[in-house]
Amino acid sequence: MASGAAQATYVEPFVGNDTGGIISYSLVGKGDVSMLAADHCARYGKVARLTGVQAYPGGYLSFSCVWVYPEDLVRPAPALRVRG
């Protein structure tokens, strides 16, 4: 049985595809990370939705790229009804 030293794997500060991605928490405060995610998802005709934050050094912000349908943009939200 062979044994080797454990090694940490390097991950880019920004990684993503058409379904979403992750942004290194170290980039927070150095730029607009929400715009990074929005620009990335816009390449696929989608919008970015933040899904999680690990707010510590070495952590990541995760986001998903989701479709926005035209009828969702045109149709007004239903009125709030209050029973009295």
C-alpha cells in the first residue's frame, strides 16, 4: 500500500459554468462580486442568484445562474389581500 503526503488543491478565485459558480471570499471588498456573478451569468442569458456565503478567510460565495422568463418581467406581482 503506497502512501503519499496530503496536498491542498488550488482553486481559482472565480470558477463557474452555465449553472453557477463560486467566488473566493478574499475578493469581497476588492470589487463588486455581485457584478462578477451577474456578468458571468449574462453570458448564458441568465441572471445570478446568490446561494451561499462562507464569510471567513478561505471561504467562498456561491451563486447559481437562473433563467428569467419574459412573462415574469411583464406580469405584475399579485396584490396583497388582508382579511378584516
